[in-house]
Amino acid sequence: MNKCNKKYFRTFLLFLFTFLIFNLSAVGGFFSAEATVRYVSKTGQSIPPYTSWKTGSDSIQKCIDISFFGDTIYVANGVYEEQVIMIPGLSLIGQGTDSCWIDSRQLVTMQNAKTVDMKNNCLVKGFYILSSISFDYGYGIFATGQTGIITLNKFSNANVGIVLDGSSISIYKNFCINLRQGVNVFNSNSIVRKNEIYTLTDQIGTGIFISGFSDNYYPLIDSNYIATRTDGIRKSLGTRPIINNNVIEFMQYGGNGIDVSFSDSTFVYNNLILMGTGIRGIYNYNVPYLQVMNNYIQGRSIM
């Protein structure tokens, strides 16, 4: 290599090294690509980067705003009156539904209705999420990511507890009460399993609502307990769900246990539907290939 080429090569290496330093500083503040554990606490000193309970942020959103993909945020007990916008790849873990609350009831509006805006590849665990002062609006968690987990949370005071909008997220062991709709599954291949849903509002409510723009979605609705005033599980346009091992109990007359419509197929297996006479256990409207096996229905069965 001649002197001229060596000079340009050294210049290029210096430029490349400077470029790497700049970009690593922009995304992490240090050379390590390892994820960071951060903390939120009402008794913390709120000193960035919030890497201990002592220096923890006093706000969930303030902590998220300096976080990066792969980080984990632990949230101490307390009431956090805010709306939360997550980033992809974030784990947000509260200390339990009894005393770790995200409360947006004085903040949510019809135009800005999300208490927690969940992105791709995220985990949300261990929170009591209260959304709205009206059942006409307010979403506890609105999830748009393709992967992720929502587990061991409690939801109330919402139009919908959990909305899965084009996502394929696992919804596991959550508790929903006093809302109009427990889980809304839209354009989704999600797994909704072992949740407890009580739609005990004075309004019309549905435990789990499923829909999509096409039949190319296969959500699994499995082993949930639903207590409702109207529909337990309702499948509207599109999707080919498997609905199995659920228990649906009616708190008063009205609605259907499992209501399916407008797709080429739906699979309904091993469900227990408890109701008074006059309520339809499984109602089919325009699903030509409805497979129904081994369901136990107290009251009217299929129409």
C-alpha cells in the first residue's frame, strides 16, 4: 500500500471510529450493547438514568423516555396518574395489582383514549390499570406489536380492557372487571388464555370480541372465565378462531354465550355455558363451517 493510500485508509478508519462513537452515544451512552434495568418509585430521587431504587424516576413515562430496546423497568407500589407510551422491546413490570396502579381516569379522552400504548416485543406485568370515567371510551392496554406478553394485570373503568390491533400477543391470567368489553381481538393471531372477565357495567358488554378484515387470522381463545350481561364471546367479520375450554356465565338474561358470524369457519370445543332459559348458548349467523364439539350448555343450545 503506497503512502497516499495509507493516508486515506487512516482517515477512513478515523472517520469510522468517530461515527461509531457518535452512534453508540446516541443510542446508549456507552459502548456496551447490554440492556439496562431501570426503576420507578414514588420515593426515589428521580435522578437519570434511574438505575437503582434510590435514584428511581417518579414517573413511568420519564423512565421510558430515556430507555432503549431490551431495557427492563421495575415499578414500585404507588398510584401513577399518567398515560404511558412504550417503546419496542421494553419490559414494564409492576409490583402487583393490589398497590401498583396506572390511573388515567382524569387524563383519557375520546381522542386520546389509551392508558398504556404497547409496542412490539414488549412485556406488561403486575399493574392495576384504570382508564376512564366513561364506558364510552378508554383502553387499558392498546397493543399494536406483533409479539409480546400481557400478564397478571387487572383492568377496570374502561371501554375495553385490552385491545389487540393487528398484533399476535399472548394475553395470560389477567383480571378484568367493571368495563364494557374485556378483550378486543382485531386482525390478530393472539392467544387469549386463562383470563377472568366480568363485564358488570350497566351498559351492554362483551367478554371477548373477535374480528378481522379477512379469514387469514387464527386467534386462540382458551380456558377463560367470563361473567357477562350480554355476549360472552362474540366473533364478528373475518378470522377463524378456535374457542375452547372457556366457562361463560350469565349474570342476567340477554345475549348469547358464543356468537359467531361472517367467516368461512370457526371451531368451538369443550366450552361450559351457564345461563337461564331463553338465552342462546351458541349462535351461528353465516358461518358455513362451524365445528361444535363437546360443549355443555345449560339453557337453549344452538340456533
